[in-house]
Amino acid sequence: MTLEKPDYLHGRDREWATLSAFATDPAIGARLALVYGRRRQGKTMLLEALARAGGGFVFTGLPLTARQNLVRLSRAYAAFTGEVATAFADWEQAVDALMRLGERSDQPCLVVLDEFQYLMDGEPALPGFIQLALEPLGRAQTRSRTRLVLCGSALHVMRGLLGGSAPLRGRASREVMIRPFGFRDTADFWGLSADPQLAFQAHALLGGTPAYRGMAGAAPSSVEDFGRWVAEAPLADTSALFREGAVILHEDPELSDVGLYYAVLGAIARGSCRRGEIAAALGRSDQSLAHPLTVLEHTQLIERVDDAFRQRRPVYRITEPVIRLHQLLIAPHEPELVGGAAQQVWEENADTVTSKIYGPHFEEIARQWTLWHASPETLGARASGVLSATLACRLHQQGHELDVVAIRRQPYGRDAVLAIGEVKSTAKPVGDGDLERLDHLRELIPADRYEEPPRLLLFARHGFTRELRQSAASRRDVELVDVARLYTGG
């Protein structure tokens, strides 16, 4: 049995299929699943839709005392079962009652405890009570068909439930992380699929968090009108998005020293991508940033990406575009924005937007396209990873940046390079000179890193010259990828 996904729930097909199969598993024995992700990704909507489709029970924790949440749970349980006299004495009794919901019929019963971190704050022993209820020979495993889902937004708390010596380690059969939409899903969600250039610009500023569409008030209508939309939505001090880039840092309790994390994100947004560069920008020692960078990785606000050819040379990138927007435009210009000069701030910072927002974001989308959407025919095989790299060049006495390196991981031996790519976000079309440069960069790759000469990928926001198109048409090893192909092609 599978549950039909409602029309109002956009995307999330894989997550729905996984959780639907979990919720409808008819086998005897209680089951446990974890669902987590940063706020505003649609976790609650997904689980409520699942419960509504299958007749399940959903309870959401609040930042209250253990007793207050227990009283609330008693009332919700009574409303669900019709047992008006229900009043749980403690959380152990409550967990037992929830497990018994799966004994009421021969059908499985979905039980969702949302914002689980709030329930744990009040009752730290709650995971232990669930562990005891899930003992292999216990009542829940021999009589119940409860399908218990623990959901939360505090990533380190939720991941910690299954880590190390945690009580629930080894107990969960599903672990589902709800991430922001990919760039194609975002375009569809915002209704911008017909205009890839506009979809890219909106995604570069706000990313794929579903809630931001409603917070923006409306979608941009055209590329020509984009500046007005930006001034009236994310840059307007009356918009819910105006302080979102700073609010995110206060939502996860793992980010205790908010000022330090804020400064690290600012340095990365401005172009300091290696740990030494970030340390220099902040006036701190290199070693002092190991912990904050690790924490920001765990909370998925940045990612650490290794160099394709050189070990221990990672770069750090911001994964949430709204943070980059806040760091580069909103925070430095807050007095002007509050004063109503959003349109002027946007126009006067066009160079910053192009070089620090559109440029890095176009590179990231190019890597995502290469990994998720490029066909084996395009790359020569299916890519299992896409990185960037710096290639040393004796001829030019410098290192050359390589934006895209598609690799195929081998069971034994070194990764094989399938393709390399150059990404151009400039306003002018890309020409033959860029193809010649890419030919040169391919010559710098060690021969033992590929089986066949890597394919060459050229990505351009504003198209290609006629000469380059003619050159590419005469070669089987060159692929030209414009914005339209990024959003619609393979």
C-alpha cells in the first residue's frame, strides 16, 4: 500500500515515497524513523500530509516544561482516540500509550512527534523511554504496528539521537533529511521555469527554501522588473526576509558564539574561501577556526569541498544564498535600506551582485547540473562527484582555477576524471579564447587521472559567440551549456 501525495505538496517525491512506504508497512513490530532539516523546508507540512492521508497522529512540541507538553500530549491523544479521560502521569507512560496506538487494528498507525528537540529539552530521558519501548522482545515489537517518526530542526540534536552511544542508535529504520529544493524544483515552485534567466537570479538571492516564496510576497515577474522586486521584497526592511540571513544563526543552539559564526560567514561571502584566508580576514589564528568551521558545516550553512587534485586544500562555500545576500547587501547597508533606499542600494552594488553573488552561484549550479542532470553521453559516464580544483602551470608560473571537475570514483585506485569545465557569468558571450584556455588546462591534468581525455564543458550565463558554436560543433569532446540547458537539458 502507498499513500497518494496531495497536489498541494510540491516536489519531495523521494521523501514522500520513503515515508509512505514506512508508514504503510503492514509487518508486526513498531518502527522508528527520523526526519530532520533546517527550519522552513516543509518538514511539518510533509508529515501532516502523510498523517492526513493515512489517518495518523501528529503532536508538535513547544518550548515549555515537560509537564506542560505532557498535558498537551494527553489532550491531543484523547482527541485522537476519543478517550476523554486520558491523562499521562509521566513520559514513560505516554510513550507506551503511543506505541499501543499500533494495536488498535491490523493496520499500521503513523505517530509523529514534531519539534522533538523541545520535548527532549523538558525530558532528557525521552529517547531512553523510546529505546525501552522498542526492545526486541517487548510488547511494541511483538504486538504493535506503530510507525513512530521523530522530527526536528536542531540538526545536531536530531543526528545525535542515532550517534555514538545514544539510546536510539541502531533502532531507526529510516533517516530522512529534508533539504532545500534544487534549482530546477525551485524554478517550478516559484512559477519561473519558463524564464531560466529570471529563475537563476531569484535562486541566487534566496535559494531553494520553500517558505521564502510566501515570505517574499510574490515572485518576480521579469528580468527587467527584477530590481524593483528585490527592492520591495528581500531588501525592504518591512519584509520578513530582511533579517532572515541573521535569524538563521540564532535558530540552532549549537551556534553559541553567534558573533564569531557571523564573522566567518561574512569572510566567506566576501571571497575568503580557504581556512587561512578566513583567519587572515578575521585577524585570528588558523587553528582557532577549526571548530567554528566544523559547526557551520554540521548546521549546513557552509560546505567543505576538497580540491580534485590536491589533498588537504579544501575550500569553504556558503550553502544558503540568503545568508550571502544578508552579508553582502543587507548588513553593510542597513541604515540606507531602513531609510527606504533599497532601489539605490541594489543599483549601486551591481558589481558586488555580479561578482560575489551571481558568479559563485552560477558556478555552484553548474556543478550541480553536472552531477545531477548531465547524461552519461555528455560526460562519457555517470559522474559520482563534481569538485573544483587549482592546477599548477609552469608555462604561466601560476595556478589556474578550474570550476568543474567531474569524476568517476573507482572501487580501487584513484578517481577518474570524466570532464572539466569553465563557468562564465560575465555579461558578454563566451568565445573561442575560453575554449583554448580549457584545452590548455586539460593538458595540465596528470595522464594517470583519466582513461580517456576529459570532455570539455563551457558554461555561460549570456551565451556563446557564433565562432565558438562553430568550433564546438566540429568537436565531439566539447559541450556548451547555457542557462536554458541548465534548467531544461541533460
